[in-house]
Amino acid sequence: MLCPTCGAHNADDARTCASCGSELPVSERTVRAERGVPSHLDSNGNGVPDVLETPTRLMGAAEPTTVAHAEPATVMETPNTEPDATRIAPLDAPHPSSRLAPAPAPAPAPASKSTGGRRFAIALLAIALLVGAGAGISYWRSYQAEREAAEHALIEQQEQERQAAEDARLLEEKRQPHAVILPISAAGLDSSGTRIPVLCTGTDFEGNAVETSAYLEADGSGLSLPKGSYEVVILASPIAGDGTLYEVPGAFAFEIPETQAAGSEFLAPGTLVLTPYDAGSVPADVLDSAVSHALADPAMSEEAVRALADKVGAASSQAEHDAAIAEAQNKGRVVLSGTVRVVNGRELCEMHNIDIETLFGDQAAREEQTTYIIVMLDEETSLECMSGDGTGLRTDTATMISLTKQDPVWWREHEGERVLIAISPTETWWPSDASLPVGEPRTPHVQVIE
């Protein structure tokens, strides 16, 4: 505090000047201090520091703060210093001796550079924190999005793999072959004969070409195929157990639908009809093809195939035999079977248990040189033939037939063989005398069936 009398400096709370002893004016701050009022840091006593109430200019001189109702203070010059216009009291200022005049409020100190720097640093730190927080939030959101995308991609991949595995399983199940049954109609064909050789071509459900050969059983089983469309061709006739051969049909088409249960047995619609040949009308190439394919069947032995082929020949011969008999009978002829004998007169008399000399007398030598062609019947047979006296047909019992006007050379080649012949009753005569053969019919016309 400056002494208003001598201008000397004194402590702020001094009551008298230490230089001249004059009584010093009591400052408002001292009064306030004595009354319990806060110091100059809170000059108005409202509990708010002056520095927060007084506007502060950065980078410039601080503006003076005016205290309400405060009297202007007289500022004395400092000794030995030039007068300072800012310290000269106004002309109308009260006399310094007045103790009631309040001391002027000290001008607030300009804000220090350290405080401004601290605030700037705090602002920068806040900005950095905000930027960092924003970056962190952005990174977290990006991380979450990437994580969700990765989880979604993993789920999609797992679903795709599951679906692919399911599709593969269904495809593999769909590819399972079906036991195909082709309905067969072939009279007399059973397991005692050969199997049916077939060639199957077509396309499966995936568009793959299929070509396979197989042997079908008499019940039509033997093919194994996946779903698809196919055509079956029978390559050769089977041989039935009795030697029957068949006329085979054309191509047989069928389709195994995709709705068919996986691996189930499939019965093809329709029927494969194999028509039996008449035994005597089997083409030679049909038998050759049937035997060739039967020999290629791994389930058939050569011995079994040859035996069946023999039956085909036998069946054919029998058919021819039966057909010839039927033809002869249709023409009104009598069919007889017996054994061929080519003998002279003496031998024929011995067959009758007759002495040739007794029968022919002096003609016995000539009769002994005569050749007779005889068919000894298998059994005694009742025949209706022409009477030797020309009176018409009569019925009698015969044990042999004498064939006249025949080539003995050909018949000698068949001496002792069994033959089947057909004779016409109207061209066969009972004898009217004791000529050989005694009491047996004879004919110049004979048909050798076999």
C-alpha cells in the first residue's frame, strides 16, 4: 500500500506509514478480511474467483474490471519515477485521507500463456479422444460387420456343403440299378431249356449311353439297369427242354421312371411273345444261332447244349414224321411200320414154315432164285385191301406186306432196318392162290415215309 502522505510503500494490512507515521487508509480488502469476506481472489464475495468472472483476452492487454459502486482510487507516483498517466488520480477523486473511500479493485492479471497452452492441450486431447473414440467405434462396427459377414458366409458354406452332400446321396441312391423283369410268353419254355440271349441299349436318367448283353430266365428276369429309357432285342431263340425253337419278336421298348423307388424291382409293361416253330418248319439258321448263343452262356455246359440240340433234331424229325403220316392219311393211305427183309423163295418158305419143294414141286428151283422184298409188320394188323379175285375190298389179317416191282438194290441197302410205309388199299391185293408170300397182301405202289 502507498502512503498518501509521503508515497512510501507499506504492507497491505499496515495501519500507519512506516516512513512518515501517517495513518494509512483502510483498504476495502482489509475491511473485508476483517469481516470474513474472501480475499481479492473473490473480491465481491460471491464465491466465484475473480479470474472466472473477469473476461480475459488472450494475446492482448487485459481490460480493467469495474466494480459496482466503487469509488475511483488516487494513484500516487512512485518516487524517483516518471509520472505515469495511468496512475494519476482523477481531479474529482476524494481526498486520500478519507478512510471510508474503498480501495480500487486490482486489475486482473492477464491470462498466463501456460494456462492457455494447457487448455489448448486439453482441447487437443479431447479432440484426439473424440477422434480415437470415433475411430474405435468405426473399427468396432467394421469388425462386427466383418464378423457377422464371416459367420453368415460360414453358415452359407455349411448349408451348401450339407446340400451338396444331400444331393450326392440322393444321386447315388438314384443311380442304384433295378432288377428288371420282362414279361415273357413262350409256350413250353422253362428252366429245363436254355436262357434267352438279349441285347439292351438305351440312355440312363443322366443321359449316359447304355449297352449291355444278358441272358434272361424263362420268367423274364436277368437284367439290371438304372432309371432310364431302353430297348431290348432278342438275339436268338432259346431251346426249350423238349427241343422246341421259337420265332422271336422285334425290339421291345420300356422306361424305368424316376419315380421308381430306389433299387426296387421293376416289372416292364407289355409282353414279349415268343411263338413256337412247327417242328418240321424250323429254318436251319435258327437252330444254328440258338446253339451258338447257348454255348456262349456261362450258365450252360456244352454237353447240355448238345443234348438240347439233339432234341431239336429229334423234334424236327418227329414233326416231319407226323406231318408225313397226316399227309398220307389225308390221301386215304394206310400207314404201316415194319422191318425190311430181302429174301429168295426158299428163305420166304422157311419164314412160313413151308417146304418149298412140297409147295412148288419141280418149280422149286426156279422159285428159289426169285427175290422177294418183304416188310415184316411190327404186329399183326387188320387190313382192308382188294380181293385177288377182283370182287372188291375185303378185310383180313396180315403179318407182312410184299412189295412188288421194286428196285431190290435200294432195298438191300436197308435190309434189317425199320421203315414207315404208306400203301393204298385199292392198290393192294390179297392173293387168290398159293403164291408167295402165302396169304399175305402185296402191292406195287408204296410210299416210304421214313
